[in-house]
Amino acid sequence: MPDAARPDDARTDVIRYECRDRIATISLNRPEKLNAFDDAMVMRLAEVLHAFDIDPEADVAVMRGEGRAFCSGADVHQRQLRPEAEMKKHGGPQGWGAHSADLFTRAINWKPVITAPHGFAVGLGLAMVLESDIIVAEAGTKFQVAETVRGLSGSRHWALLGYRGLRSFATEVTITGRFFTAEEAQAAGVVDRVAPPGQHLAHAYDMARAIAANPPLSVRATVRTRRWYMEQAEREAYLQTNPLKLHLTEDFKESARAFAEKRKPGPFKGQ
């Protein structure tokens, strides 16, 4: 195993890495928090993705979540309830070095990643699924652009949903902020495969074996091209929305407080 993947402190266990028969497995392992990402977990995932990228024994990876869900998004208590001074310093809810938007575009070797979501994948978790190269979801998996209901911009998700599938579908689920299913996402061209309950990992590994059977450099050429175009779509969305500084608005603060207090948010003021 590459050095970056070896356990060296307590936080390494939240993302597990292993490789067998040219296929790596990346496991989100914070089930007690429904695999919600705090800053340390984002930074750990960056390390593990780099470890996979430079692992001479790995050609393709399957990313999965332990417990009841793939990922419940960002850890609201740790990231979205930061003091305003920290928000201003970091330019958003994320800490320094814990921005998740470029995790799949820091590659050197451009190896494909298959995500295998189950339960639900919302917010940051949905973005990771959409940025991956292949999506094999368990039937009934629910997705949500949680940023919209949190008072943040869903433009990144809109760009990724539109990049993968239908822009009309991307617009509807982004501006309503509603949950949508794996079946709906497949019909819109967003999800590649929907597997019967309990079989999503088996289908994901079947796909991984089919990919690993090909000459690796030809596979990586396609992955590199796909992610380049994906990155352009995301960058354009950020250029449109970053100047709005929605993470400093009263509506964002109210939504985060309401989540922490387990109550209905609002009324929103548009400020």
C-alpha cells in the first residue's frame, strides 16, 4: 500500500483503502455520522485518492459508504456553523485545505473511479458521486442538492447534473431542493446503472473488472478528457456564484441553525 494510505493518526480510519486484483476499494467509514464530511475527512479523502492514483497495483477504484448511507453531505455542526470570522477567512464553510471541489481533478494518472451509492447521497456526497466516472446506485437510493435548502448555491450541482444528463432535470431538482431517486436519475441520464437492493456493490465490481481488463493507458486517456470538460463546467459555475458570498447571508445562518436545532427553518428574508 502506498505511504499516503497507511494509518498514521486517528483520522485515517474514516476513509479506508485496500486493493485486490487491480481494483481498489475506497470506503467512507464514519457510519455513526452517516458518513458526513468534516474537514479532516475531506483531507483524508484527498490523501486516499492520491494513494490510489499512484498505486502501481491499482487500475480502477470503487468508492462505497459504510452503514445506512453513502454520504449525508457536509458535517453541518463542524463546517456550516463556523463563526462568521472563520467563514470570511476561509472563503466559505470549508476549512483551509478542505475544499472538496477538486478532489477528482488533482490526478496524475487519471484512473477511473466508480461510485456505488446506497441509502442516500446528498450535498457534498452527491457532488462526489456526480464527479466520479461511473455511477452504480442501489435501487431506491435518494439524492438531494442540499445546498439549495441550506441557503447556499446549488450551481455546482446543477452544472454536474447537466454535464452528466438532462439540464431540464438538473434545473428542477436543483431549484426545488427535493429528493430524487436513483431511478429518476438514471432516466435523466445521470446514473449509469441501478442495481437491485443489496446488489449495487456486486454490479460495481463487475464494471470495475470489465474496465481493468482493458489496456490501462487507453482508459485513463478517456478519464482525463472527461474530467477536463467536467472541471470547466464546475469552474464556470463558481465564477458565477462565488461573488455572491451566500455563506455570509442571514438565510444561510438560519438554515444551519435550524438544522442543528432540529426545527423547520425560516422565514427566509432573502438577505
